[in-house]
Amino acid sequence: MCLVMLVPCALAEQARNSCVDCHSKLEGNLRVVVDQSLASVHGHKGMSCTTCHGGNGEVEAKDKAHGAGFRGRISRAQVTELCGSCHADGERMKTFNPSLRTDQLALYHTSVHGKKRDQGDERVAVCTDCHGAHDILPISDPRSPVHPANVASTCKQCHSDGGLMKSYRLASTQYADFSESVHHEAMAVRGDLSAPTCSTCHGSHGAVPPGSASVANVCSTCHVLQAQFFNESVHKDAFPEGCATCHGSHKIKHPDDNFVGLAKGAACAECHSADDDPGQAAQAIHDRLTQFEAQISDTRALMDRAANAGMDVADAELEMAQAKDALTKARVRVHTASLPRVEAELSTGKMVAIKAHNTAEEALRERNRRRKELLIPVTAFLAVVISLGAYIRELERKPSD
Amino acid sequence: MNATARVQTWIDERLNLEEALSPLREKTVPVHRHSTWYFLGGLTLFLFGIQLLTGVLLLLYYHPSAGEAYESVQNITNRVQFGWLVRSIHSWSANLMVFCAFAHMFSVALARAYRKPRELTWISGVILLFLVLGFGFSGYLLPWNTRAFFATKVGTEVAGQLPVLGHAIMVFMRGGEDVSGATLTRFFGLHIAILPALTIGILISHLMLVQKFGASVPESVEKDWEKHPERKKEMLFFPNFFLRELIGWYAALAVVIALAVFLPSELGTKADPFSPAPPGIKPEWYFLAQFQTLKLIPAHILSLDGELLGILGFGLGGAAWLGLPFIEDFVGARRVRWVKVGIIFVMIYLASMSVLGYVSR
Amino acid sequence: MVTRALPGECPFEKQNATSMPRRTALRFLVGTMVASVASLLYPVLRYLVPPPESGMSANEALAARIDELKPNSGKTFRFGSRPALLVRLASGEYRSTSAVCTHLGCTVQYRPETSQIWCACHNGCYDLTGKNVSGPPPRALDAYEVNVRGQEIYVIRKQAA
């Protein structure tokens, strides 16, 4: 059995494990599969059944095996303290992995799960619900339920259960919303493990929904500039919920330029209209952004035409990249809610886009020039061919003419 | 005597040029309804000349190392005055030369001009075709772009499938186990030194053989002339035939330059050995027929590897084609028509496989 | 029957051509041929003259002049068709990396306050060798070699063989 994982097993105790000898023959919940626990991170560190369950793993007789110190089945109420008996013990953890944190249990007690459990609620999440029991893997292992790519699916097991959530008067749409978001797409589709998942914003052991005032703090860890600009703007005092006011919390979609302005569905239109100055500024920002984007696409199309005709547009490529950067910067500055600041970025961008456009136009002009210049040798060759024909005719004219 | 005549006499007194040139002065070309096909050989030669000239020009700026090849071609195309023109002419003229070589060969085959005594001319010609394909294969890699890199990878892998010697041949071609800078150096040496030397040698023999035996006349015309000798027509090579050839050459040059201006060759992206092959990699059109054939052969035929059988088939086919004059002797005078049918079948097969290869993904 | 030039009038024999139309046709032919050769010779001759900066390959670029950057500051410049970053450390030394963030491609910048390379899009940070040290970027920035030649600072990209 151990041959399956020969090398990793080298460190594990090869002593008789009488627990497994019996329990592998049992059915249902009492059935223990050997590979599971030996392959787990605990198994690799030399621990076995008795570490958590107590008892004696070296004797066959049941009464002796289940003798002194046997804890039997660990109930849900006992799980956290049992895990914490090692994992919250700094001295003990140091002998296994000094860089592992030991505050998980303490944090847990501050979390909603922990508080409820301390009040006696047995349905909330305990250690084993997220980490597993016998088959616990390190979080860097892609098979672990708490690997960043798997966290959301693990949380969803309870939090998408409508009935369960209703009893706590909680929504159960968070996972569904999150799976439509740009953050989920970054992780699940693009494989970007740095993208946020449930635990990034809510915490893992100390899981709480961030208070409405602190949502922005969470977002600003990555979206530094947007948060900074927002804080400088008039909207900061108006909206204590910050980012979530316009962008939502779970179903955060990638905003496009229509998110700004007064059109139906735009965020600004929720409060402003064409009758007030800010509303008009919002619409102006929208118009400037879409106009610049159109300018960039036109230039891009022109560059593609030139490239397809075999002309070199490398210079224009760099300028295009700079123009796109300027557009991104302008969009970020939308959070200032200030038209002049957005326009400042756009004017830099426009100058660069115009340069790219001119480079592409010059390339196309050169192409046309080459096509016209082609007429020179072709005309000369045509003249030669005609003269050849005439000369041959002359040469072969019969003397009687 | 005017100046030209004096120079001529001066040279003639020392080098006996008159004696050497007189056979050329007398050289004639038969004139009949199929005479136009005679221009193809000279056209191929002319295009080869263009390749030599544009090739030497490209050599002045090209850097044959993996780190610099692509950039040097980029330099030629974008920065050197008329570099784009030289490069695109070289690329288009290569394609046209291969096409003319095939056309010349097939017109000779259909006219059965390989008959006695012209067997050696035929053999040297087929060898020249293989050399031209070698030029195409080796030159294609030199810009070191993605397409060329993977086309070379696939092409050399096919060679590696041969039994016994295949792997050794592949390593020899690649200069190592994989396509790398070593392959580029090797192909460069092949393309600018080894192949030109071989080609010029064999080309001279081919031309001398043509000079010795003159242009072959199709059997039907020959018979007609035997019966009606007054119908026999000939033309002096110099100046009459040659002036006509010049028309063809100028027209071809105009076409090549127009193609270079309207359909310039692309640079592509620089080859990256570590990135996966882009989908739909195909060889150049003159290898498409073989490529498509290999794709269509089932993986196994009677427990033998299909691709291997395909390659061996090509080898046998090439050998048979080379020995076409002897095959004719083998099948006997009565079955000659079948040889012609066979040739037409080969032409149709190659054409349709090429088209299929072009349209398939 | 052999088609040949009229006896005594082949231009390849002694010059005895007598007919006017023949001479004109020949002169015209020679003239057009000379013109055609000239139209070919012109691009060839232009080709033979090397362009001004043909020594510069896409593996090397002029990044800045020697007194352009103050210590502890950075400059974005063009390298090939992508942006690159040249940083002058407080000690006066130069470092150079690609300026394309390995996360989502935004252009990074030098931050004098922290002496780090920073990406404004999602707060990614790199150290001065290009190594990604915090935030989303999954890989280091490509590092380039800096070569000071006289008054000019060149940046060179290492090539894989």
C-alpha cells in the first residue's frame, strides 16, 4: 500500500497501524482508506490515527486499541479545540514548520463562524469543513479545497445552500454573483492566482464580511490609484460604502465606458441627470472617453492596413501602446469625478495617437509611391518588348519586300 | 575597320574566339506548333540568374546567426534602400523558378524528349530540379521567422522517419537533435555555397548536352517531316530565337517586380523554439503535394507504419522519375502510350494534392 | 528552311546593315534596353549604399545621454517596439529592465520613494533587478545590460543562441 507513495512515505512511521487493519474492513463512516491519511500533510510528518483519536495503534484487540486515552469519534463541537491543541501551540508547531502561523484558532473565535459556534451552533463551519479531515493537503497543493483556485467552491458549499442561509437570514447568491465577476474570470479562466477570492476580502479564519466602511480598504490593496482618486473626490463623503456603491461587492463586472455617463444602466445616472452640472460633466467624460477610444481603433485599423500591405509599422506600435496607456490612465481618473483631470490624460493620449496615425499614413503613402514607381521599370520593359518585336519583324522580313 | 571590329580581331588573334563561337552562330532551333515550349528552359535559367544576383545583394546585409538573422532581414526590408524590393524579388523569383522548372520538366516529359540519345540530359535535369527544391527548402529557413522554423522542423522530422539512416540524416540536416542556430548555419552554407556549386556544375553539363544534341522534336512532328521534308522549318538561335527569348525574359521580370510591389513577402514574427507550433503549419506550395499525401495516408497499412511507407513511396517515385527513359525501354515500344498516361497521371496527382493541401486546414 | 537574318545584314557579323528601318529598329532596341538596365541599376546602386543606422539591431538601443537622468530617477524609452525602463540609482549606477508588467501588460515606472519598480494598474512591485517582489505579477521583468559608451547610454538585450 505504501509502495504507491514510496518516497514520501520514507519519513512516515512504518510501525504496525492496527487501526487501519480493522477499519479498512468496516463499512460506511467507520471505513478508513489508508492512502488518504498517509498522503496527507499530517501523514508525511509521521502522524497517524492515534495522534488525534487517541488509543493504541499497535495492538489488535479492540478493547486494548480503544483503551485508555481513546477519544473515538471527534464531534463537531470538539474539532476546533482538537486542531488548535497543536496548531495554536507555538512551541509545538515550531518543531514541524516554524514559518506556519499559529493564530488560526484565535482568529476563528473572532469570526462569525467562531462566534456562532461558541454560542453552540453546530451547523457553522469548523476546521474540517474547509480543510478536510483525513486527507488534509497544504494550501499550495492544487487539490486542496483551500488552494486559492478552490476557495470559492469550498465556501459555496454552505453559502449557496438557500435553505441553510435563509435560516441565518443571509443571501445565498454570492457565489453565483462572484462567478460572473471579473475577479473570478481572472482566476478561473486566465489562471491568475493573484486574483481575489472569498478569503482575500473576507479573511479566512477570521472570516467576517468587511464592514461597509472598510470595503474600500479591501479594494484599495490592489486598486491603489482608483481608491486614492476616489478619496480625493466629492463622492468619498457621500458614499461610506466606497467602491461597492457603484461596482457592487461580488458581481464586479469589468466596467466599460458606458458605465460612466447618463445613459440607462450607467452608474452616474443613478443620482445625476442632465439637469445638474455633475451630470453634464459625467456625460462629457463619457463622450471624451468613447471618442478617444474610437480614435485609437481608427488608427489601429489604419496600422493594420499598412501592415497587411507589408509596410513596417513598429514605430507606430510603440505609440499605440502609449496611447492605450493614456486611455487606461484617463479611465482610472474617472474616480476623481473631475472632467479636467480626465481631459488632461486624454490630451496627452491624443497627441500620441495622432503620431501613430501619421506614421501609419506615411507608411501607406510610401506603399502607394512604390506602386506608382513600379510603372517606371514596367514601362521600360514594355518598350523593350515592343522594340524586340519590331526588330525581329525587321530581321525576318523577306527580301522581296 | 571600326573600333568594335578591331577589338574583335585583337581578341580573336589571341583566343581563337571565332572558332569557339562558330557553332553557336550556326545553332538552330526547330520550329513547329509545339516550339513555344522551348522557351521554358531558358526562362528557368534566367530566373536562376535573378536569384544569383538578388541573393548576392541580400548577402551584403544578412547575418546568418539565430540571434541576428530575423533582425537583419527586418533591417533589409525596412531600412535598406530598396531592400524590400530585393528581398521580395528574391522570394517571388524563387517561386516562379520552381514553377518554370516543373513546367519545363513536364513539357519535356510529355513530348518524350528524354528518348535516346537524350537520357543524360533528362537525368541531369531531374537532378537540377532536386537541387532547386533544396535551394527552396534551405532558403526558406534563413529569415528565421516562426513559419520557417516550424516548416523546417516538420520537414526534417519527415526525413528522420527513414529506416536505419533516418535519424542520422535528420541530425546531419539539423546540425543537432533539434532545429537551432546550428541548423541555420548549416542551411546557410548549403544555400549560398554547396548548392550553388553543385547546381552550376550540373547546369553546365545540362547545357552542354543540350548543345550537343540540339532540341528534341516531338515524334509526331518528326514523322511528318520525314514524310514531307519541305515542311521542316528551323530558326537560328542567334539572333532570332534568342531575341524571342528576351521578350519572355523581360515579361517575366516585369511580372516578378509587379508581384514584389503588390504582394511583398511578409516578415512574420521571430522564431521562438520554446513556444508551441502555431496551428495549420504548412510547407511552401512546392512541397504541399507530398505533405498532403502524408496526411492522407492511414497510420498503419498492413502493420507497417503509414508515414514511412509514404516516404519510401516518394523515394521510389523519385527514382522511377529519374529513370523514366529506361522505363520506356523496359515497357517496350507498344506500351509507350501508357508511359504518357502515367506522366499525365503524375501531373494531375501533384496538382490536385497541392490544391487540397492549400485549402485544407 | 531556316529563318535567318538577311545575308550580310546580321548585326552579329560585320557591320553591313544597310536598310534604314533595320538600323532604326536596332537603335530603338538598344536604346530601350539601356533604359531598362538603367531602371534596374538605379535601385541596385541605392541598395549598395548602407543606410545610416544599420549597425543598430533590435537587440540594442540608445536609452539616454550621460547627464540626462538624475540619481534615483527613471526613464521610459523605446526598445524595439516595446517600452523599456532605465533607472539611475542613488549611487549613480544604471539598471535597465523591460517596462511591460508581467501581470497584464501595463507600463511600469520607477518609484524614487521606495527605490522599486511599480505598476500603477494593480500595485505590483519589482526590485531593481526586475524580480517581482509583491502584488499580482507572476514573473520577473526581463533585465537588460547597460553599456555606457562615451556620452551615450546603450541598453543591450541578451539573445538566446
